[in-house]
Amino acid sequence: MAVVFLAFGSESRAGSGDVAGRTIYNHCISTIWNNVPHTIKLTHIEKHSKDSWYKHQGPHDLKPPFKAAYGAPNTFSTESGFARGCWNILRWGDSHGTVEIYSFDPYSGHNRYHCKATGQYHCYHQESLGAVTLFDPDRFSGDVLNVNYKLCMTGKHCPGTHHEAPHYP
């Protein structure tokens, strides 16, 4: 394992993001498991001007499931600049309604996050899929905010339980 010496004068495991209790980089990650049988168009993108989208996890339309029992995972991730928090907002919409996800992981203080839907769309919490873990578990504190949502549509099959989508505040 590589050891990195940082300007703070302490050592840290490479990639841990935490030195002497200080956050170095924050990560805002939201995954929407889309159970809607069609693509929903991206209509709005915002992020902190110095945040970076992860490769292949930047803004895109919400893709429909393809032979997946729990829907299609659509992950959106940003990383902050040095020693500050991250935030992003993404919105999608069509004639059936709108969907918005918001992720905010500040340098210090409480994380904030939500999934809001209107019209025929509904946001739920994506529960554990059992022994086979297909996604990273939720994490609501620390230098990584990771939230898993399930998007369903009124009148369409939506497997699993339908718990309220996590949000704060």
C-alpha cells in the first residue's frame, strides 16, 4: 500500500481523503435505478464550478431498464476541489412529469440530498438487493455522500418495496 505525506504533516493511506480528521476531497454520488419503460430527457444541470464529473458518471438522460429486474442504474458523481465540499443538481422531464436529484456534501456540516418527482413519476429508496450487492450502500455522512434511489411510474410494474426516498433536511 502506498503512503503519501501531505502538507498537513501527517500521513494518510492513498485515496482515503482524510488526514487528521480533515476532509481533503468530497464526493457527491447519486444512483437512480430507473424502472420507467422509456428514456427521460435531461433538462437541467448544475454543479459547483470547480467540481469535476467522474468519467461515465456525468449528466445524461435516464435510460430505461434492459432485462434488469430492478431497473437500470444511472449513477451521477462529482468530486470537489481541494478542501471544500461538492454539490450538484440534475433534472429530467417529459410529458409524464419531472425528476430532480440534489446532492450537497459540504466541507463541514450536514450533508443535504433529495429526489423529488412530479406527475406520474415517484422516487423511492432503493433497498438492498440481498446477498448480491449491485451498488455501493448509502452513506450519509463523512467525505462521501452516496444515495440510492428507485424511480417508478404510476401504473407500471416496480419491483421491491416502496419506502420513501431518503432526504435531508
